[in-house]
Amino acid sequence: MTAWAGYIELILEGAVVTIKLTLMGSVLALVVAFIAGLGRLSRFFAVRALATAYIEFFRGTSIFVQLFWVYFVLPLFGITLTPLQAGVLGLGLNVGAYAAEVVRGAVQSIGKEQYEACTALNLGRWQGMRHVILPQAFLVMLPTFGNNAIELLKATSIVSLISLADLTFQAQVVRSQTGNTMVPFTTILVIYFALAMLITWGIRRLERRLSRGLDGVRA
Amino acid sequence: MPAPIIKIDAISKSFGAFKVLDGLSMQVMPGEKLALIGPSGSGKTTILRILMTLERIDAGHIQIEGEQLYHMERNGQLLPADERHLTKMRQKIGMVFQLFNLFPHKSVLDNVTLAPMLTKGTPRAAAEKRAFELLDMVGMADKAKNMPAQLSGGQKQRVAIARALALSPKIMLFDEVTSALDPELVNEVLNVMRRLAAETDMTMLLVTHEMGFAHDFADRVLFFDGGKIVEEGKPDEIFSHPKQERTQSFLKKIIAAGHRV
């Protein structure tokens, strides 16, 4: 019985690492997504080209290989990262590439008349973007951002391969020490699912809050 | 005689192969109320959009208060205007759109205060005070905290008028501002514009299919067809004694369609 308590603690420690990775990776992904997504809409060719290159490269290569590259190849150039740093960087850049396309699509979905109102009111390009276009576009982005965050959560399991003690890694530890496969893997399956549901719930709440008043219903 | 506030000189504009404006010239005097009428595709809306810098011209010149709109004078040469120059020139002009174009995520009050706060650096308190005055004038002060989605079309358009006025433009452009409204809501918007015309010395350009309103509102009516001014004159001359055959047939069609003259 005491042995199992220790194993539960291991799994919970793994859960903390997974949550940390998901949160930090999501923040990085969000920042990168806005930079690259807006970069693709830039007036300047060089900015557009750079943003496009980033997006296509990170969507077009395996996240698994990207992570290995960050962790094992970067040190050859003198940049050594801790497993956590490498994990956050790999996950954030990968998911950020997908989310960048979400940002671009959402911004482009805002009608021409909103841009024209900005011009007629003499708002600068960035002022209009910041106060008029992005707040409306963000609402369009949210559901897909939820998908991206869940993808990121699930992708965190690959960091176990660079020796980061996340949920999947700890389940492996428990399995090798107890010889039991069903309990540890079923447990983490449930935990991953619960975390994904938490993300879904959070996004839905945020969506409801931000869309308040937009549909004519006084909330 | 005072100088014209708007001087349009031989401007042309094409959309693809379709030439909307072909060497058009016209002038507007300060404080003048102008109605632009004509069939759709005749170029009247394009003129407003060009004045608001929503469309660029292919050729010609426009002066606002004697200053080039699309050009900058540098060492005696005319260069294409940059964004900074356009920003400066846009301060003189405001526009109200057919579909209101309110910001749906901002309250009525925030719609009106946003541009003064951002473009003129007006402090929030002062911007809100002015906004309430303007909303009061258009009869919308009691809806200041509402969201646009909670308003009728006529109410939205009155807010849009207040929003444009908040920047105190010298020239106001009204682009078919009642065309998208249910018939019973048209008058509340027209009444606001009547008041505006009576109480301010703003220059107003109005594109409209409301011939009755154009008749009462305008000092001068321009009839457009094929990107050219076919006929212009005082409302009585145009509506009661149109000289050009094209003007006559257009007005006949409009009356047949049930518009008041």
C-alpha cells in the first residue's frame, strides 16, 4: 500500500510537469502565433517571407524531430538547453506555426467595412488593428486556439523521450518498477483527458465572456 | 468670392476595365450642402470614397482647403502622398456609411469616444462629455451603454453620425445612409441630418435615392450618369424642370419606383 502511495506521488509529479509544459508552451505558441500570423499580413515582403518560412517549416516537419533537434543538435552550436527549456521551445514553436494560420485567417475574416470605418475615423494601421480588428478576430480564433492547446497538451508526452519526467515518463517508471501496465497507463489516460476537458471548459467560458453583448443579448 | 473647400480636378478612376470616373471636375464651397443623385454605377459613391481615401485615384488632383489630398508638395514638385500626409488630410473629413460600420464589440459610447481618444489624444473624460453631447443631439444618449447589436438600424445610423461628428470634421460625407433602413426608420435619421444642416456650417456631401430629402436638404443637386455630371443646379431646377433628357428619365423611373419627390 505504501508503495502505491509513492507511485501516485510520481504520477502527480509528472502531471505537474505536463501542466507546466502545456502552460509555458501555450504562452510561447500564442506569442509566436500573433507575431507570425500578423507577419504574414505585413506590407513588407521580407516580413511576409520570414513568417511564411517559419510557418511552413514547422508545420512541414515532425514535432518529434524538431524536439530532438532542439535538444541534441543545438548544443553542437553552443546552445545547451535544459529538457524543460527544449520542451517548451519545441512545443511552442510547433504549435505556434499552426496557431499563426489561425490568427491570419481570423484577421482576414473581419469584414472590409470595419477596416474602412477605421480609415474614416483616421485610426492608424496599428491602432485599428489593436482596438478594432484584433478584439473581434480574437473571438474567431478562440475555438481553434482551444484545439491547438489540446494538441499541445497531448504532444507534451514526447518530451519523455528527452528525459523530462512528465506524465508519460512517470507512467513508464511505474510500469518498469511494478510490472503493471494497466494501472499506470489507464491512470494517465484519464489525467490527460481530464486536462483536455479543463482546456475545453476554460476556452468555452472565455468565449462566452468575450462575446457578451455581441449578439444583442444583454448579459 | 471665397475659395472652394473641395476642388476636384480631372480625376479618373477605373475598377478593372470599368472606368467609373472619367476626367471629372467639380467644386464645393464651404458650408455647401450637396446632393449627388443618379443611377447606380454612375460614380457618385466612388467620389465620396475617394474623398475619404478609401479608393485611390488613377489620375487628376483633389484639393481640400487649398491643400493637395493625394499629393504632397516638396520643393515645388508634386509627389504621391504618404500615410502621414493622408492622416493629416483625413482630419478634415468624416464619413457615414450605408451599413453603419459600427464597431460591434464596443458600446455606443466607446464607438464615439475611440477615435478622439486615439487620434487626438483627448482625455477620456472630455471625450465622453463630448460624446454625450453628440449622442444627445442624435437622440441616443440614453443608449450610451448599449451594444450596437441591441439597436435598430435607424439607431445604429444615428450613432454612426455621432461617431463621425466626434472628430469635428469640416466636411461630412453621407453615403446612402438610409438605403439599408426599414422605411419607418428612415425619418429618424433624416431628421438628425436636417438638424445638422440647419445648425452647423459643415460642408455636406450626400449620395442618396431619397429625392424628397435631397430636395429639402441640398443647396445644389448634381445628377451623375456614366461617371460624369450630366446636370446640376438648385433642387427646384433639377427636380421640377430638368433640362437633360437623361435626368428626366432617371427621375421618372425613381418616381415610378415609389420614391417621393
